[in-house]
Amino acid sequence: MATAGDSSNPITPKPATKKRKPRKPKLAAATAQHVISILNTASPAAHTFLSQNDLYLLPSQSLQLESLLSSLPLPFSQLPSQPSLFHRFASSATLDFDQRWVQFFSVSRPNFYRLLSLLSPSLVVFLPSTIPPETALASALYRLAHGACYKTVARKFGLDSSEASCLAFYSVCKAVNDKLGDLFEFRRDLERIVVGFGWNSLPNCCGALGFGRFGVWEVWG
């Protein structure tokens, strides 16, 4: 007989039981079918709205709507192809004081065509015949103004691929440097430019073609 304090028959502890993670409720077949039905209706309607109104929406609005549509599962995310944005835009915004030129490309209509006349000779040399100079300039200005990715720019401006969009952007930048670089005395003003970027917390920077947002972790010393 075991008595208190007797260590000959120790009490065996019960093994710890693992807590089961709560399972996520599965979507009922009827509910899933209902969601698919809604997507089948809403997605084409949104695509149609975008294609019919992209010239009258602000670029930030159309880009946001495209981003939301592209986040849908296939095949709802596939944006239909359409004619080049610039050709449709130029046919619609024919007045010099139409503010949509500034909204889309950050330049007025007269300044766009003045810039095009200066850069066209170089762009004809740099680019294949499948990329007209006006399309290259418009796509590059659009990317600079709104930070759109090459894939989006290619689709909007009727370019074959992201690589073609990148080539157009690079060619416009090179043409600007070749044709208009002498208007800016960068070498003489380089020290002043570097100091100016330093005031904006960009040390040793002498130029920028774009910007992007990124998170920064705060480190305590």
C-alpha cells in the first residue's frame, strides 16, 4: 500500500493536449456559385465602363480601376485590348486649352507638339517603325506623370510588350538629353543641384526620373 510521501509509485502526468486551430468555414457551393455569378456580371460591366470613359476619367482613377480589375481571378481580370489611348485622346482633345492634356501628360497641347517636332528626328532613328514618335512621346510622358508600369503603358498605348514600352521610354529620355541637354548647364550647376537634393534628404543625388513609395523601419540606437 502506498502512503503519502511514497515515491515508489509516482503519479504520471497527463500528456499535454494540442489545441486545434479553428478551421476556416468553407464556402458553400451555392454561395461560391453566387459569387461567380456576381463576378460574371460586374467584371464585364466594369471593363465596358473603363473602355468607354477612360478619356474622361482622371488617369489616377482609371489606373486604380484597372488595378482593382487585374486583382480579380482569371478570367475576370483580363482587360480587353483597345485602340491606342493617344490616338483616341488626340482625336478627342483637339483644342489647345483642353486641360486633359495637362492631366494626362503634364504638358499643354501646343507644348506637346512642339516637343514632338524637336524629338521626332531622333526618335525615328532610335525606334522601330512599329512605334510612332508621337506614341513613344505620349507613353513616356504618361509614365513620368503617373508612375504607370511598363505593362500598363504598353496596353494603353498599343505597344507590343513591356519591352517595347521600356524602349520607347528610354528613347524619349535619350532624345531629350541629346536635343535639349545643352539648354541645361548641369555640369556648372551640379554642386548646387546636389545640395538641393540633400535638402530633400537625397544625398549625392544629381537627378531623378521618377519616384516610388517604400516603408522604412525605425531603428533605435
